[in-house]
Amino acid sequence: MNPPTAPSLLLDEQLCFALYAASRRMTATYRPLLEALDLTYPQYLVMLVLWERDGVTVRELGARLQLDSGTLTPLLKRLEQAGLLARQRRQSDEREVEITLTDSGRKLHERAADIPRCLAERICLSVDRFVNLRDELKSLAAQLAAPTDD
Amino acid sequence: MNPPTAPSLLLDEQLCFALYAASRRMTATYRPLLEALDLTYPQYLVMLVLWERDGVTVRELGARLQLDSGTLTPLLKRLEQAGLLARQRRQSDEREVEITLTDSGRKLHERAADIPRCLAERICLSVDRFVNLRDELKSLAAQLAAPTDD
DNA sequence: AAAAATTATATTGTGCACAATTAAATTTGA
DNA sequence: TCAAATTTAATTGTGCACAATATAATTTTT
């Protein structure tokens, strides 16, 4: 694979497509595991946040996952419908909606406990390469999130 | 950031979320550039393939981009509507639909020529890190695409 | 305190992704 | 040869993403 000394329009040379394809492939790898929990991948991400800290607002969830209310509101309603969480307006500020896990939502944590190990086996990267790839991706995302004039 | 010696359910330790977030951020970075061409990011990927080789079938496009007809058919119809390509059944095999660029579609290539350079400036990675990250992502996707029992 | 600005969520509409099904053309094989 | 199996697209339905807008609550300003 040639280095991108002259940035080209060739699909296989592009970082963006490698990223796009790998991300979808990763989601596809999670799919059968999450199906057992009746969760989609974005729903799983929401549950990861709530398992770390319950009682967050939609805004806080959105900040953590970089998703807006147009995505989160219907997703959270589906999780509410599934009995995993409750949504209620905050008394201190009626604009905010607080998300709290139900017993059922908390219990799902146990059933999800094996997923990271399953994935680690499937991904089969050394710790060094795993950490390096993850941190390069975080660095890239941070770079792209920064204002244009930096 | 701790190495994943014991795979956990912590969002910030997960490769999958770093991948998911970086991919969406990358698409968001393309968005304003592609808006000038009246293309979405997946439409741009289709055009990249067609600029490399015109006259491919939906199946070949799908193989290249790892997308199925449920995604491609409506997307291609929109690009046809926009006057960038034509869709016609192959005479040699009526099951296949051949996609050919119109003059307008070919002309768009010139207007897209600057996009890789714009992105390269925005991403601001050394050639080594760019190539390494891209190839690690390709390797990961290939690993995840392989049958489970490998 | 009332008006204006800001903030948080919800709603609407468009365009992917992807599973499942359907339909039509082609190939295989009994 | 012709019935069965396979291949290719299209269709249908669900669930994200995200822009744009609306609505209601809160904060800031005058």
C-alpha cells in the first residue's frame, strides 16, 4: 500500500474508508452477542454509560456518546419500553430529563459482563496494538473535533 | 489510560467506542466539503469507486464497499435522480444492474480532486502514523470479517 | 419584575445500514 | 429438458444519525 504522499481519490488508500468499514464491521461483530440481550449497539453504549453512573440527564449522555436528542430520545424511549430504564423530568430543573436504571436494567449488567472478553478473543490484538489503535483513534477524533483554525 | 489487561465494560477503555466515535467524527468532517458537491458521505464512496472504474454492477459496488442492495439501491436511485449516473440491466445477464457515470458524474471528479488534500490538512498526521492507523484498521476489519473459528 | 436570551428536550424529515422477504434470471443436474 | 437450486436486485420494515425546527423552562438583562 503506497503512502499518501500525494493524497488521492483511491478508495483503498483512504483512511476514512478504512475507518468507516472497520466501524461497521465492529458493530456487526457485536450484533449476535447483543441480540442475546435484546440490545442494539447504540443502546449498548447507552447502557455502558448508565452502568458506570446512573441518574444522568439526556444532555450528559449525549455529551458522553457525542449523540444529540434526535438520536437519544427515541432510543431511550425504546429502552424504557423494554423496561430497562425510566425517564423523568428533574424537579430542580424541569428542562432536564433524568435517566435511571430499573432493577431489570441493572441486572442486565451481569449478563453483559462477558462481552468484552468475547470481543477481545475475537479481535485478537496484543495489548500494545490494542491500546495504540484505541488511543490513535481517540487522538484522531479529538483532532477532528477541534475548531477548524487550529 | 489503563491497558485492557482485564477487559472491562468501561466506555473509555473500549476500542469499539473509539472506533465508532472516530468514524462518525470523520464523516462529520467530510460533510461540509461534500455538501458543496451535493453528496452525502456514502454517496461519495460510491462515486470514488465509479471514478476508479465505471460500468460496475451493484454487486461489485457492494463487494467493494461492503454494502448490500438494501442500502445501495435507494442511494443509487438518488444519484441517478441527481443526474450523476445511469442504472440499466445488463444485456448479458438481466439479473445484474450496471452503473455508468453520466458526463455530469465524470465532471464531478474534478471538483472532488481537492478533498483528500483538505482532509489531510485537517487530520494532520505524519505519513507514518496515517499509514499505520489506516493499515491497522484494515487488518482489524479483515480479522473481524474472518469466520469465527479462525 | 418583565422582556430577551439561553438551555434542554422533543419532533420532523432525510438518508443511511441491515435483516428478511420477494421476484426474476440464470445455472445446475437429475 | 425441465425442475431445483442459485444468483442478483428490489422491497419492506426497524433503528440509528443528524439537521432543522419547535416548545417549554430557566437565566440574564434592562
